[in-house]
Amino acid sequence: MHTRATLRALAVALVATAPLPAQQPGRGAPQPMPPGFTARPLADIDTIADVAVVNLAEFATIPDVGGVAPRLMSFQDEPGTRRLFVNEMRGGLFSVSYDGKTVTRYLDTNDSTWGQPIQAQGRERGLQAFAFHPQFAQAGTPGYGKFYTWADVQDTTKAVDFKPGIAATADHDVMLEWTAKNPRAAAYDGGPPRELMRWQDPYANHNGGALAFNPLARPGGEDFGLLYVSVGDGGSGGDPNNFAQNLGSAFGKLFRIDPLGKNSPNGKYGIPASNPFAKGQKAGAMGEIYAYGIRNIQRLAWDPANGDLYYSEIGQNVVEEIGRIKAGDNLGWNVWEGSYKYGQRGVDTASPRSDVSTVYPLVEFQHADALWAPSTRAAASGLVVYRGPIGAIRNKVLFTELVHGEVFWFDLTRLPQGGSSGIHRVLFHTPGSTAARTMHAIVREKNEAQGKTPAQRVDPRLSLANDGRLFVINKGDGIIRVITP
């Protein structure tokens, strides 16, 4: 930690001089609101108090795609083969050696061999996520060689498992299972993937985000080998079809499935008996659902100290949120946006957090925060629960803001109960730097060294390796970075 005076000067300088992403035409413009509604329900993030400053070093470089920086989206450590993996939203999956010196294209999901070309138009579509089965490298086990991808695809002619119930002209979202013959091979050596489930998207946004196995689960445990799947609310704005609160709809949910099971309606995956709505426990509710009332969860992270599951979720027009989630939870969308009743361009502050059946966020911040003024756009992502040795961030939940390239923390030992008062910034020293900076500033500096136009957005995300190393990926310069003491 630095002194308060030093941090005050640093924060003022950063806010005054940091370049801001361009605001999209027509987004964030003032709109009439009903009485009692506001677009500024929260206090601004404190840019001065308890800023954590850590070191950041370049670790590996993922190659450009068509001369453009790769859109790095998800990152995972596969301990059985001692490799790190990262995906690029246009369809590439890369392996990275533990020392960062060797980068290899492991799989091109766009290869015509597979017949599953990616739909990657716009910022929100593409190869969203991947996950390796915990038995991937364990010969003789059911999960040997298996990993999963979650993507928007171009082919909309195939039969779907989940329909929105309205006219849908967007792409399909597809969950695929790949099986490598030799998990330790430099490149994928298996056959075509097996399709587990397919969604028909009503709109082109909010298609999905998180895909993960619980890294703390052990063989024989209830959660071992179960795959968590974040499914967006279908898109458009405001969940106009009320999918998220409808337990009979597959949209706006967090699924938990057994990818090796067979008791689903299509017979291609399993529905765990321990799911809150399995076995008809609630009439009309889908057994795949783990939690609901979700708009667009971006990341999931488990606390290694106690197994708690955290999420980060992108809000609508006002509030971004990070919280904890348990089986059967209702996160409130689209009745609630964060702690407040949802409105088209604002939120109602009359009765915050007043529904006892809704689970509210631990921390939340607003699009109109002074930290990124004059912009009025923001998007929450991240996400790690850090119990490691780096003192400035030990026992903290770390998350990111995508539009402006910020990283934040809040304290696990004094968990907030809503609002922005527990949110603090993380800034970075890089080799040769004289001042701590944001990820946005660091990536833009790298762009200049690369001879490129500095990125307007960098979309940082955080990931933990199994050995405790904390990595930062982004969509602006192709560099994977590692946080060091």
C-alpha cells in the first residue's frame, strides 16, 4: 500500500489524464424517467482510499488474427498436461507453457472439418468460453481427453433444444464436447465434437459468458465433474420477454449439468439430482437450473478457503454487480437491477433490497460513476477470489470493468452488503515504470510500441492458475500478463 497523500495525487492525475473509450452514438443519452427514478443511485467509487498497487509483467503473446489483436476471452490451467490455455473469440484455442515461452494453436474451431463455424460479429458474439473436464489427463476415467466449448455459431439450420418461444432471427449458441486421443499432444488430435445442447437466440447479445467446473471439487464429491453454464437473458434490452424470472425458460439462468450423463430431455447430458429444481421439485421448472434471475453473468469464481461461489454480472443501464450465489438463488433480474427496482433508463430508489426472496449483490457500481466521466457506460467482469501471498490483494475478491480497463477489489474479511463503499482500485507497476497505472493505460502504451492505434477498449479479465499465479488477459494487445509481488 502507498501513503494516502501519494495515492490522492496519483488518482487525481489518472482520472484527469487517462484516455476514455469513445461512447457509442445514442448510448447513455439522458432520457425522461418516472418520478423517483434515477441513473445515479450509488456513491461514486472512492479512487483514493486503500488503492492496492501490485507489479505486472508480460508473460506470453497470442498472435494477431488478421492483423487485429486477439479477443482473449477465457483462460484456464490444465494441470495434468502442465499447460495454460486461452481462447480467442473468433475461434482459436491456444496452449501456453507454464513458463510462457511456448504458445501453440491447440484447436481452430472454425476448421471446416468440424462443421461449426463461429459467429463472431460484434463485441459480444464468438467462442465465449471453454472448460477442461477435471479428468482430462487421467487415462481410464470417463472424462479422459474431454473438454467443452460454448460458442455462437453461424449454422442456424439444426434442431435446437431450447427455443425462446418468440420469433428468433439471431444465431445459435452451442455447447460442444471434444475428445482428444492424447491429451498431452501439442494440438487437438481427436475427431469431430459431440453436440450437447443448442439454443436459438432471439437477439444477438447476452448469449452467454461463463463455463466452468468447480476447481475445488474432488472425486466422489457432489460437485465433481459438474459443469456450470451461464446463459444470458436472450438479449435486446430489459429482458422484454421476462425470460430470466421464468423457470420454464432456458434464458437468464445459471445451469449446472453433468456433461457425461444421459438423463436430459435430449439424452446428451445429465441433470444432477442435487440441482434445486431437479426431479420435478417445482412444477414447470427446468431441472438444469442452478440459479435464475440472471441478465448476463460474465465470470464465476470459487473461494478456495470455504467453497463459496462468486459471480460478476453486466447490468442494464445503471448498475453493475458482483456477489455470491447458491443453489436455487434468484438474483432478481428483470425486476431488480442490483439493489434497486429496474426501470427502462433508471432505477427506483424508494425501497432498495426489500424482497426477501431475492439475493442482492455484495458490491455494485453505477454507469454514471465519476471515475469514467463523461462516459456513462460500464460492464463488470473479472473475476477471482484471491487467497494467495501477494499482500496488497490477499483475502480479496478482484474484478474488472471492461469499458474503461479498471481492476478493483473488495475485502473478504469484511464482506460488503451492497453499494459501492467497499470497492477499491488496483493499479499496476510495470518494469521501468515510475508510476502505477490502469490496465487501460498499460495496454495503450503497448499498442504504441506495436505500431498500432491505441485501443479504445481493452476488456481485462482475471484468472488464477492452480499454482496460485494470477493472470490478466485482455482484448487490446494480445499479451497475457502475470501479477507478481
